[in-house]
Amino acid sequence: MAHQKMTKAEKSWIVYDVGNSALVLLATSVIPIYFSSLSPDGEVVVAWSYAETVASLIIALLMPVLGSIADMQGMKKKFIVGCVGTGVVATVALGFVTTALAFLVIYVISSVALNSSMVFYDALLVDTTTDERMDEISSQGYAWGYIGSCVPFIACLGVVLGYEALGITMQTAMQIAFIITGVWWAAFTVPLLKNVQQLHFKPRAPHAVANAVRGLAVTLREIWANQAIRYYMIAYFFYIDGVHTIIKLSTSYGTELGIDSTQLVLALLVTQFVAFPSAIIYGRLSSKYGTRRMLLIAIAAYFGITLFAAFFLRSAAEFWFLAILVGMFQGGIQALSRSEFGKLCPKERANEYFGFFDIFGKYAAILGTFLVGTFTALTGNSSLGVLSIAVLFVVGFVTMLRVPESTEA
């Protein structure tokens, strides 16, 4: 299939991923390490797991209602402005708190804002491109997000690792890092707001909130009645659980194993560079072999990654190997999950449907981080906590096999 030139709207949609991914990368690497320096009792994995759980729960409860309202004419971009504005302020504020509890509270606010903006952004995919190009554009978004986020991240890393040479304190270095990340996120939101128009929408109606809440049960029944969407969302719930949990807790887990923090951060940077071409390749392979088949391959790969992390990950070299493996499949599984759902859902109600899509992802993240935190706390062994994730990939794989073949790209 010939790859046609991207439109201005498609490019503008893609670059938002470049903007918000800077905070995603910082949150999975430097932020947990910085938090551990604020946390005197050393229970880093448990505290961080429960903070992520709270953030996920808030997003999961908010998104279907806000999504339904955002489907109304001209509302998607207004919600993005609100989320990005709140998120940027909270991100900058992270550098100006000195207690672990205050840091976790502000982190939860920034995480809720970031992930909420992603739901509205994902739903704009149906306004940006055609069904035939969704796998390609979604994959490009993740790919450029991975590579683009490295620019501010390397700048942040230079300041944080070289704070003594710069003659500043560690806290000042973190303040600069959070400001760089916030400004980057805001700047790359502008093209999306300027060049992507909401083409699919519901007409505006009075009592929007009340109608949205009442309509949730109807939408849930519609989702359950559609066999393709039903099995797809159940499968997604389980396998994306493992993906999110690995992303969120890898640095904390590595720290607990005694791996040097610099090694952890550099290995995660390698993940970004590997993920850039891998996500694009995955998007193109899906047009040849089918989206469902490529998702099954990625789920199976993640099952293997989880076993490796639980049984064999002990040294920095093994963490680097794991980072490369994750990079090969992370972008592909996320991008194709998003585009496949975009093809399945009704376009004029994309935000509402993506709200439920996100609820499945966020409640799964609650389950994953809770499992790891609880198993680690009960057994005193974080490897057993990691092992608890593997079964979720098995359930996701088996359920994905039930998704009808007609949903192939």
C-alpha cells in the first residue's frame, strides 16, 4: 500500500504526542527517583503504586461523563485546553514542594490532567484522518512522541545530573526540569488547537451533564450488545493493565533491586529510541497482516517480558535488555489499540466511547499497580509482585482471540 503524504491536520495531531510525552517520560524515570529522596521511610514502590492507583481511579470515574459532554459541537478542544492548562501548572508546581505527601498530591493532579487530555486527544483521531489511515497516523503519533520527548528529557537530565557543576542545588535542578517539561507540553499543544477541527459531533443540548450521566447506562448496553467491541474491550482491559503497570513501576522496581539510578534513566531513554522505528513499523505491518494479529503478537511478547522481569532481572545489563524489548512492542500495542477502537466506535460519539475505552485502561492500571504494591507489601518480594502481572496478558490474549475477524484493518 502506498503511503500518501500527511495532511496538516494529521501532522498537528501527531505533534501533540511529542508535547505530552515529555511528562510521561519524566514520570516513568526521574520523578520516582526524586520522590524516593523525599520519602524518608523507603517504601517507594508501595507509595508510588497507591498514588498511581488514586490518579487512575479519578480519571476512570470522570472520563465517560466528560467524554459524553466533549462529543458536543466544538467541545473537544475546549476540554484539551482545560486539561493542558491545569497539567502544565501542576507540573511546574512539582518542583516547589519539599514533602513527600504534597509531592504525591500535586503529582496526582498533573497525572489526572495529562491522562484526561489524552482521552480527548485520542478521540480527535476520528476527526483527523480516515479509517484506512488510522493505524498509520496513530502509530506515527506514538513514534514521534517517543523520539520527540527525548529532546526536553535530555535537557532535563543534563541539568539534574550536572547540578553540582552548574552550581545549583538538586531542588533547583528539578524545578528547571519541571519548567522545561511544562513549557514543552504547552508549546506542542498549539498546532493541534489551531489545525485540527472537530468534524464529528452530537448537537449541543441543555442539561448536558445530567443527560451524559443518564446516557452512560445506554452506552454501556450498546457496547455490551456489540460482540466485536465487547470482546475487544475486555481483552484490552487485561493486556493494557500489564503494559501500564510495567511503564509506571519499572524505575521503582529497578531502584529496589539496587540498580544505579543513572543506569535506569539511560536504559529508559534507549526504550524511547527503539520505540520510534518500532511503532512506525508496527503500524505498517498491521496494514499487511491485520491489526488483530499484530496485537496478539505484542501481547505474547509482553507475557515473555513479564516473566523475564520477575525471574531474571537482577543487574543493570539485564535492565537494558528489558528496556530494548519493551521499546520494540510498547508503541505498537498502544497505537494499534487506539486506532482499532477508533475504527470500531461511532464517530460522532468518539469521546464518549473513548471515555469507556479509557476507563477500561485506567481500571486495569488500578488492578495492576494494586497487585504489584500489595504482593510486594505482603511478601516483601517485589519480584513476586511483578510476576502477578503475567496472568493478565494470558487473559487478554485468550479474549482477543474471540474478537471477530471482521474487525481486521
